[in-house]
Amino acid sequence: MDIQADKVQDSIGQLCPMPIAFMARNMRGMEPGQVLEIQADDEGAHADIPAWCEQTGNELLGEEQADGYYRYFVRKAG
Amino acid sequence: MADNKATIVVFSGEMDKIFAAYTIATGAAAAGMDTTMFFTFWGIKSIQKGNRTGKGLMGKMLGLINRGGIERQGPSKFNFGGLGRWMFKKMMADKGVAKLTELREMCVDLGVHLLACKMSMDVMEIDRTDLIDEVEDVVGVAKMIKEASESQIQFFI
């Protein structure tokens, strides 16, 4: 996926609710329009990250599989 | 943001149940909800510093049997006099689950309000000074009901 992230969050090895908690915390410090890349291998995060985006209004640009984990790209809402 | 609130009443003091309570609070706060946790009865144990408490004989006995502290509480099943607590902690740590103290810190960092029930504190002879500094206020049932009535989701754990 050809998306340039402004910040990368390493959530590999983290379990619920930490990937989401760190996402919320990281997003707080970002500007609208900026993109956060979350790297996570928790299976629960696969459902949680889209759900979190839907509830908070931030946009899930896409996800892609990497070596043993997923990369999620989320754009902060304006 | 009165239109986006969550309220969690934490009645239980066992490790597994407070784990659920703090996890839900983290999730709600992370989703941008104005989240409040009310600690009552055994729930108070998870916001105590862990020092000895009590004034009278029975209060002191209670403080001696369970002096509180989030890391000291055993699971609701299979505690086996503390062995179960050790086992669950080890299993959780091995799998990379956050510790209860980290979870509570995260809650505070995400703006979760921690409120303690005054009546439970009176009964169990627990002072404000026995509670962790992150506790915002000591309140009664009316405050909880007001928050809950404004919340879209409520939990009793």
C-alpha cells in the first residue's frame, strides 16, 4: 500500500485493549489529515481498529498484511 | 460532551472482574467517550494505595485481611490462597496482556474519571488518604445516577 504515514505505532505483541488505547493517545497529538500507521498482530485488533474508526469518525484508509502482522492506515478526521 | 458518555459501576474487587472493568473503561475512553468509573464496596480495593486501613477493631481486621491495592487482588475462581493470582498474572504476562496498574494508568491518561463511593468507605473505614491520588472525588449515589442517566452505555461489574 502506497501510503505515507506521519507516525508509526508499534503494537506488535500487544493485546486488547492496548492497540486501541495507544491509537487514541497517538491520534490526540496529531493534526487532522495526518495518517497514523498501526502495526499489530493481535487478531482482535483486526475487528477493533475498523470499529474504533467507525465510532470515532477517523478514516481507515486500508490495511495490508506484512510478515506476521498487519499494517493499518488511519487518517485523522478534520 | 454530554451526548457521548459511559458509566461503569465497579462493585467487585476480584482481579478478573476489575480487569474487565478497566478494559471496558479504556475502550470507551479510547473511543472518545467521557467515561466515569464508580467504585463501590469491594471495587474500592482496586483504587486503594495498599496501606493498612481501619479505625476500630473490625475495620482494622478488614484492613488486615484485605488491605487493598490493585495488584494484590485474587481472581474470582481458582485463587487457591494466592497461587491462582500468581498463575493468572504469569499467564497474562506471558501473552503480553497489560498489567492492571498499566491499564489503570492508561485509563487515567485517557481521561477516565475515577470516583469513590463515600458510604462504602465509611463502612469499611477507608480514608480518602488511603486511596490513590488519581481518584477525582468521593461521592454518593446521586452523582452516579446523574452520570449514568446521561450515559449511552452503563455497566455494573
